[in-house]
Amino acid sequence: EVQLVQSGTEVQRPGSTVKISCKVSGYTFTDYFVHWVRQAPRGGLEWVGLVDPDDGETLYAEKFKGRLTISADRSADTVYMELGSLKSEDTAVYYCARVPGRWQHLEFWGQGTLVTVSS
Amino acid sequence: EIVLTQSPATLSLSPGERATLSCRASQNIITFLDWYQQKPGQAPRLLIYSASNRATGIPARFSGGGSGTDFTLTISSLEPEDFAVYYCQQRSNWLTFGGGTKVEI
């Protein structure tokens, strides 16, 4: 059974950095890209970026460049999303999702990680 | 950026009725369009990919259609568990999502 299990809720101060993990199981880690998507409290879904766990190649949405790092640890079957210079607008639920190919449909999702940015 | 506009924002129906949801893209995305269902407190769930292909385990009452800029998700006969929010998403040029349609009783 394919599973993506994310780390728990985070509360962060403005200007700090958060790192969320997404541990996968039930398939070969390096065979599938993983995307990150976030959902703000008002409900809209927004694409954040992706990683190819096979070679570590990443692509980021323009608005996050410079403060976003997505990485993959092949020894732990885990993908990480690190977002710095946090602002209140970054408060959202962050999801990881597996795709069958780089720009394919988001077929399996993690349960989500709530990140709250507040002073 | 490709903008997806979903309509209506809210659809008020009864169990057993037919639901028709619309998603319009700001430019031609061929059939690079997927549909997701989301219930409160849960992650989105893939329903339809590439405009018209049902994902594994999705009941036959869900169907998708369209190409180019206009797409439709149809639920032929609403079951109680179908009342949720539905999102379309394009992957022709990066990934963007529509604003969602809430199907309520």
C-alpha cells in the first residue's frame, strides 16, 4: 500500500524557518516524483514545488524561490520541504503528493502538515 | 500563469440528483486537467485525470469530459458521501488549481 506520512503540526515565528518531512512507503522511492502543495485557511490550493528523488532535481514555484528548499533522502525514503523567512501569509496546510511522472496527476497524498506563522 | 475558473462556487442539490461542475482554463490546456475531491480535514483525493480517466477505485458515477479550455465533472447520481469540495487542476504549464466548487445538500 502506497503511503505518504508527514510530520506534525508546526508553530513558527515570522522570519524563522520550518522543515517538514514526508516519509513514503509501499513503492520504490526513486521511481516517482514528489510535489508539494499548500492550502491556506481560506481554502485555495497552491503548487509549491517538486523533487525527483532519483537525482535530487528540484523545481520551485517562482514566488518561493530564494527561501524554499526541497530535498530527498534516499536512505530514509523521505522528502523534505524547508521554507525560510516565514510570513503570516505562509500559514497553511502543506501536502506532499506522489505523481507517476514529473507533470502527471497527484495520485497519492500525505495527510497534510499545518504550519502556523504567528508572533 | 494559466488561470482556472470553476463554476458555480456552490451547488445545492439533493441525494440522487445529477451534479455538473464546470472548469474553464484561460488558455488551451488540451486534456492536461485533473479533478480532486476534498472533504473537511482531509487531503484532496484524485478523481479524474487527463480530463476523462477515472482514478483507481473511483465509482462510475463520476465522469469527466472536455478539452482545450472547457471541462466538466459530472456526478450522475449524488450519494451522501459525495457532498464535498471539488477542485480542478491543470498541468499543461506548471500546476495551478481552480477555486473549487462546493457541493452541498
